[in-house]
Amino acid sequence: MTPELVVQLARRTFEATLLLAAPLLLASLVIGLIISVFQAVTSINEATLAFAPKIVAVMVAMIIFFPWMMSYMGDFTREVYSFIAIMRR
């Protein structure tokens, strides 16, 4: 096993993690920003107000992006298994 293979596998793992988490994090970020602007405009000072909409937004994003996420994870898993075959040599 060469250092280049290890670095390439680590890089691909970080890429996969970021790509799979991005839609859910972006949905949470957008809803959190909207709720924060709403709270600033209306002077509502409740810290727990943003939790329920964020949870709903993440669940909706998960439903929408789940097929793509599973396809990407399957492709990545096949790629990792092919790396195992290469590493055994």
C-alpha cells in the first residue's frame, strides 16, 4: 500500500462526506437564516423557535435527496472495494 493510495482514499472519503452532508446542512442553514431574520424583524427573542423548522427542513431535504445520496454512497462503496483489491497487491 503506497502513501499515494492512502492519500487518494482519504481525499475521496472527505469529498464523499462533504457532498453527502451538503444538502442537509444547506437546508438547515437557509431555514435558520430565514428564522433569524424573522426574529430580528419582529423582535422575538426565543432561542428555541428555529429548531422545529430546521428539523422539518432537514427531513424534507433528506426525502428529496435520499435517492441521490444512496446512489452516491453505493458508487463510493464500490470504489472503496476496488481500492481494497488494489491494496492487496
